[in-house]
Amino acid sequence: MSDRVIAPLLAIVVCASCGAVTEDDLEFGCPDGFVRIGDRCDPKPDGGATDAAACDECDDNNTCTDNDCKQPDGTCVGQTFAPYKPCDDGSPCSLEDRCVSGVCKAGKLKCDDGNICTDDDCDTAANCSHTPKAGPCNDGSVCTKGDSCTGGKCVGDSALDCDDGNPCTDDTCLTTEGCRSTLNSATCDDGDKCTKDDGCTKGSCTGTKLDCDDKNPCTTDACDSAKGCLHVNNATPCNPGSACLVGVCSGGKCGGGKPINCDDGKPCTADACDPKTGCQNVLVKGACDDGDKCTKGETCATGSCEGGQAVDCDDKNPCTTDSCAKDKGCGYKADNSAACDDNNPCTLEDQCQNSFCVYKKPRNCDDKNSCTIDSCSKAAGGCVHTKLHGVGCPDDGAPCTIDEKCVNGVCIATIKATCTDNNPCTDDSCHPQKGCQVAFNSAACDDGNGCTTADTCKAGKCVAGPGCAAPKKCSGTGKTAVCK
């Protein structure tokens, strides 16, 4: 029996022992001996035994499903999958077939030889065939690369190159592990011509430093890793045989000679040179310069230049930091954080900028009076307010006045303001502080329609009163309209 035996709502119910119960049966009731339960007819408890063979009609003949039958009436309640249940898919070339989602699926191929380099096949008589094929593969050794199928076998194209380029390691390859490097203590060449006795130590080729000193002061000794020791002629000073002469190296030898400088840099000595003993420095007395530009008036005493006075470096500028250095003398550095005063009463927030005292903003002399001309005079000592007379001014501050004019520096109004808005439905007034005020009234008014009477003001508008009384109707428009 198919999976349609699972009956939906009002479906036909089949019972082997009692015959078919149709949709009409369910609609008008169950036959004798049956009772209606939900959407099917079940035998009454005392209706007699049901033939168990009725459940045979629930079998869908599928090895991969379990058939469920509800007794005693034999009603089929459906099939359930039997997962991984052994089965036979009917092919002689498959083994270990199993049930998957109610279907018998092939297990493994009977003819699989486990060789990736062959195509395995099986005919209807279960005869196996293995055909060599081409393509990439893996021969199982990490010491080969470019493996591919050849003649049904996996063969490596070439051996793995395990040479790490280090003469201080012995390099090998293990089939399962790959390249392996072992440290050695062999002799080697580190490629540096500035070393000797090179040998392997802890995997590195090293040697001892080569000594290139040729003991000649007229050559500069060095070593180039590619060329080895180098001896380059120099032109440094040298001793030609006199304590008062300084020779110069030329062509790798000391030659020529110039008088040496015996100046000891001390202002209180007389400097000279003896060919045998060299420089002579004899003490003297008198004025001197100790080389300190921050002192003046020094004299020689017991070989030292002493007694100087400090140089005055004050530049009288509050925006500089004054200092003195022995080698340079007085120095002045801008101090933008210092306080200053530009002595101008018409400026505010004076500050130092780049060694100058500058103001941040001018003094604000505005007295908020439109009847004065405001200015600032350094000579006058600050703000000046010149009074105006007889000229118009913008406002005297009273909202109920207009036509203001300046009188001896004071803004005075000459005319009172008018607050009429020409609306009969508002009462207009002027408040001394708030200005014009408008209030709604309920006075009688005329809405401009001759057909309405007793018009009154509401919320600032003229609202029409009663119109024409029936059966009369309004004729015309505006004030000339009449009731007819």
C-alpha cells in the first residue's frame, strides 16, 4: 500500500474486514457496528474481533520503510523510514547497500582497487576492470613533487630540493617528514675577505677579524669584505724631524714641513718654539681677554686673565628674556608669556608677541547712547563722548513715542505713537513698556451684508447676525443686499 494510506481530514478510510467507508458515509454517519471517532469510523468495542490480516494491506513492499497498522480495525497509519537498514539495490557491482531516507542506496564499489591512477568498472556479470588513467596524484612521499599517474602508478616528477644553501647544515629528506637540516662543524668560507680561519659554529659560518694595520701613519688602513685589506695614502700631518715643524704625508711618506702653532690660547702667556724642546709659553702681565663675552676689563694675574665685570644685557624690553653666553655675548629671546603694557589707554589686554608689546583689542567706548559720538584719545587719557543736539535718533526707549531727537546728548520723543489697527473688533492701546497692545471686544459691527442684522465682534472678527427670515431670501450682495 502506498504512503497515501495516511488519511487527511475527511479522506477515505479503508478497512479490510469491514469494506470501504466513503466520504458520504462520514457525512451521514458510520455503518452498523462502527462508531465515528474524529475523521474515521472505528469498530464498536463489542463489534467483534478484527482480522489481523487486514494490516497486510499497509505493506508498501519497500524494505527501507516500516509499515504501521492500527488494530483492531487494520487502519493504516503510514510508513516510517528505516535509516541505515541493510538492503539490496539490485546491482551486482555494489556492496554494503544501506537504506537512506526510505531509498536503498549503493554502498561501496565492488571493483574499487584503491588506486587513484586507475578507472574502476564493473559489468553486469560482476566482472571487474581497472583501466590506467592520467592526472595528478600523491605517491605518499613528501620528498617528491609534481606527482602524476603513469601506467596506472603514482610517480613523482622530481625529488624535493632540501638544500638550504647553508654550508653549516647537512640536508636530507625523510619520506614522511620532509626536509631536515642537521648542524655541522665543517670548515667553510663566509665570503668576507676581512676574516680568516672560517668555520661552522651553531649553524653559522664565522671567522676571526683580519688585522690590516701596516704601522705607517701616512696610510689609512681599512678592510673591504670583497677585496680584503686596503692601505690608502693620506695627507695627514706628521713629524719630519724638527719639534717646531709639522710635515704632511704624501705618497705614503712624511715630507716637507711647516712651523707648528704654539699658541696655547691663553691671553697671559707669550708663545714661542724651540727646535729641540718645542713650544715655550712664558707668563706676561697687562690687560687681557678671558674669551668670555659676558665679562669686560680683565687683567693678567699669576698667569690667569681675571678681574672682569659682568656685561649689562638688559634691553629694557618686558617682552624678551635677556641672557648672556660666553661665546656669543648678550642674547634676547622673545617671551610671549610675559605681561606688558603698551602705555596706551585706548587698548586692552596688552600681550607680548615676537618681542613686541601689542594689544589684543581696542577699548570699546560705546556708551550705548545714540546721541553721542564715541571715540578714544590717547592724549585725553581714554574714551571721549561728544554730545549731539538737534539731530534725529533711533529710539528713546519708550515704545509709545515716535520722532525722537537728540537734545544735549539725550534722545527725546516729540510725538506720541498711534496704535490704531482700524479694526472695530479690537480695542487698541499703548503700554509704556510693552508698546502697542490689541484686545478683542464684543462690540456691535457690520459684516458688510445688508441681509444680516445684529452683527457682533467675536475673536477679533465681525460675525454675521440673523439673516432673512423664511420665506424671504437674500437678494443682491454687500450692503445693498435686501431680504425679499
